[in-house]
Amino acid sequence: QVQLVESGGGSVQAGGSLRLSCAASAYVISRFYMAWFRQAPGKERKGVAVIGGGGSTNYVDSVKGRFTISQDNAKNTLYLQMNSLKPEDTAMYYCAAAPRTFSWLPLNAAAYNDWGQGTQVTVSS
């Protein structure tokens, strides 16, 4: 069965960095759209970054220049490097996978079929 397991969350001061990891089993992530989403209490789950074929990426405007999504195909692991963290980045972060049935890289939650359980990121000021 498909499994996605996130790790790397924690508490940091504003301006700090974290690297999130998402380990996948039962399928090859290089054949899927792989994405990071986040959800704060009382807010909708929102796409943060997605990576697809040929290493193409897409980011939500609020994280451009600060976050980098990548994947290590040999390890079948997805990463999100988060730099210059801000309090508004505080959320539960989820990784997700979707079949490559779209013409571009989706950042909408409805496009994704498989989800991890999440890892908490807290940024204090």
C-alpha cells in the first residue's frame, strides 16, 4: 500500500531554517507529482510547493525565494528546505502524491490522492 511519512518538523525562531522529509514506499515518487501542503488551525489546507517531471517546480507566492522542494529518487524521498522562516509559516505540513494526469503542476488539494499524516512546524517571533 502507498505510504508517505513526514519528518523534520519542529520549533524554530523567526529567520531560522528547517528541512522536511517525506519518505515514500510502495511506489516510485519520480513518476508522480509530489507536493507539500500546510494547514494552520481554522484555515484551509493550502499548497506550498510541487515537483514534477524533469524537476519542474511550482511554489505558492508567499514562499518563493525561501523554500525549495526537491526529491532524491535513489532514496525515494521528497524534501522541503525552508529558510528565512516567518511566524506565518506555522502550520501542520503534509506531503502528498498525485498521478501525472494534469498538464501542469497542481497546488490544489483536490488533485492529490495520497497523503502523509503531517509534521508540525512552529515559528516563533
